[in-house]
Amino acid sequence: TGIKSGINKYLWNSIYYLNYYVGIGGKLNEDYYYTKALTYERLGFYERALTNYKMALLSKSERSNLTNKVILGILRTSILLGKVDNITKYIVYLSPLEAGEGEELSVILGMKYFFEGNYQLAFNYFSQVYQNFEEYLLYNPEFYYYIAETAYRLKNYEFAKRIFRRIVS
């Protein structure tokens, strides 16, 4: 579910099986809502994803290790919906980040500054992720566009052209 394969039938099957799971008496817990939110996010239904991420946050358990992933999902989908005010509201709930979560937070903060028009600061965050954690961008290609657009707006045309070509290929 977490990897974009481009084959949406598997994602729709995932939604079907999640609904079936609840239909046969499965628990509506943080895992359920997180998985459903991640699936909707991969399908491009960001409003539904955001709602399910929020439900996951409300139904979290004491021994859960998903809390940071749920909050990062809320931040990511909020950015993709253009709801930048959610970033400030939810970022305070993050606990110490694990491996990979710091890079994802860098992309989210870069997006926040992009939408606010602070392209230099956005590019600082984006270039850090591009250089050190490109695997994240491969699984989330929609963020490549913002990196390229930021470079273009900063008149870094060669870098922007390279990223735009990567998007096309």
C-alpha cells in the first residue's frame, strides 16, 4: 500500500479488504485508519486521506508506534491540499523522529515555505532531501515537481531542467 506502483487496482482492492475487515467484526483502531488513509493518499483522494489520518490520531493506543507516521500523513496531505495552517497545528505533536521521518519532515517544511513564497528556504529543505534521501522522492513523485518549480523560481534553470526531465522520464 505504501509504495506507488501505478497500478491502482491493488489500491482499490486494499480499500475493499479494509471495509470487509470491518464488516466481519474487525477493530476500528489506529492501524485500520492509518492503512486506509495511506491507501486513499496513494489514490489521490487527499480529503479522505486527511480524514482517516485524523481518525487514526483520535483512536491511537498507548503502545502505538504509528503516531509520528500518522502526524506526518496529516502534514503531507494538508500540504497537498494547500492547507498550510494545519502544519503549525499538528507539528507540535511529533515525538522524536525515527530514521526516514526527518527527511519526510524536511519535504513537508519545504512545501510549507514553497506555499508561503519563501523559495530559498524551501529549496534548502528540498535540496537536503534530494541529495540525501532521493528514495523518498521516488515513492512520492509529486514532490519532484515542487523541487523543480522551486529551483525554476530561484532561476536555477539547469537544476530545474534536470528535475523536470526526470519527471517526464
